[in-house]
Amino acid sequence: MAGNLTPREIVEGLLKGVAPPRPLFLPIVFSHAARIDNIPLRAFLTNPTKISNSLRQVRARLRSDGIACYFDPFLESEALGGTLQWEADDRPPSLHWPDYMKKGELPEGSGSLGPAKASRVAVAIDVIRRLKTTVRPDCLLTASVNGPFTLAALLMQLDRKDALNRPEIPASTLDLAAAVISGIATAFAEAGANVVFIREDFLPALSTEDFAGWFSRLATTVNIVRFYQALPVLLLTCKNGATANRDAIIQQQWDCVVCPVVDGRPGSSMLSELGPSRFGVALPPEEFAPGESGFADFDESIRRIVSDLRPAIVTTAGDVPATANIERLNKLWENVRS
């Protein structure tokens, strides 16, 4: 029966443009694994054995359709020569570029970068391979890369608030970003990832020409992921950018699932016109922090959105806090499946 499809069968259907009988529930829960195993995040990110073991513990507690094998918004930047600076071992780091790099310059030797040269990319690949052999076949393995504008903005040392000011990002920087992203996404899909998130956290208001360029760069990664029978998912975490480009996004023919941020307020379903096999929702990860006020109203709003619009995927716009309320996520899973 259609209602009894496994998560992998749902992915197979989505790749063919078939709307699923229920949404896939794929929250990004990664740094929480370090906390439940009492491992400092800084050490956790470089240890595939610890990551794999801890994620299996998360899997035992979290009722979802998959496991987030690796998540770090600075993964590509570090591979390109950036460095992570930690104020505390258990808190997310900040990104710093070498002193010789002026704002807007590309890193030295960036043109010859490949995933094999990036140590933490290799860690992520190792985690995917390990989990592929140890988790149940119906569990989806997910991994994440940045979108072209997001990685280009990190290279340009631009802040997210600069996105709608139409910053001038050279085509060469966007091309480099797209090439790095597609290479890493290829490595993840080859290793066994079933779902690859492409997270666009920085999205300007685009002209028709610029939108076509963005779509073309995204399409390279999307097509590669699909070649490996994995599902590409575009996370539009920059809500203002998604709103500014709404008409162009709706009119485009996407070969991936497009997930805008949904905050439970009116207008959250702005991209539902894409159709049930191409539309998903990304929830603000901070909503699942302990003690978050108003969560009952938020959860009820999301329940109504899922019930009324039947999105293909329900996920989060990023990694939920390390202290995330897993029971709230599990209750949301029940709503998604109902």
C-alpha cells in the first residue's frame, strides 16, 4: 500500500516526480550527538568513529526518517583555506581567512581543490560509509553542502545582512563556489548519502540574468546528486531572499525539492505552488531549543501547514541546538506521519 512506503521508496518516487503519501521527516540533528556522548564539538567534528557511534545513539532516540551524517556550514570554506577559531570547545566556531587574503580575493591554490585534499570532507565521507553498513536499510543518510551564493559570500567575507543590498560577487567566485560544492556533493553521494541538502543561507534579490546563472550553477550539483539516485533538497534559509525571488522560483522547473523557511506565521507556505513533489518546509532550528516559549502554538501551526499542503519533506533550516528538545521533534514526527 502507498501509505506503507519506506523512506527510500519515497525518495525513489520523488526522483520521478511522484508526490509522497506523507512527508519525509528529516530534521538536521548533528551537534546534539556530541552532547549526548559528552564529546566537545571541536573534537567531535574530526573523529569519524565518535560521530558514527554517537549518531547511532541519536537514531535510537529520534523518530525520523534519517540521520544527518555531517553538518558544518564552514566545511567548504575550511577546505579552501579558511581556519576555524573556537572560543569554547562545545560551541560553534567562527571562520577566519588568512591575513594575506583581502576581502573578495580567492584563496591561493583554490583552483586545484578536490575533496580528497580536505581532511574534514574525508571525515564526513567516512561517516557516511560507516553508517551505510550499520544502520537499517530504510534509514536515509543525509549530508549538507552550502549553496553557490552562500559559499561565495563566505569567500567575499560578506555578512548575511548584506544579501539584499545586491553585493557584487564576481562570476569567477560563484563559479569556484559551484565547482567546490558539486565536487563535495559528488563525494557524499558516492559514499552512500540518500539525501543531499544544498543550503542557501545568503540569497540576494536577483535579476532575470543573475537568477538564470544561479539556477544553472545549482543544476550542476542537483544533476550530479540525482545521477547517484540521491535526492537533492534546496534549503532556502534566507527568508528575505526567498521572498525577493519568489516569482522566479515558482516559475522555474526544479529537479529538486525546494524548502523555504516556515515559521508558522501567515505566508509561510509561499512556495507551495511548486507542487507536492517539489515543495518542502524547513523549520527554524532554534524553535527546538529547551524552554522556547510559544512552542505549542508553533507546533500547531506546522501541523496545519503539513496537513493542508502535504509538503514532500519537513526538515530544519540548519542543525538544531545541541541542547535540542528531542521529545518535541518526536511529537512533530507523529504529526508528519498522521
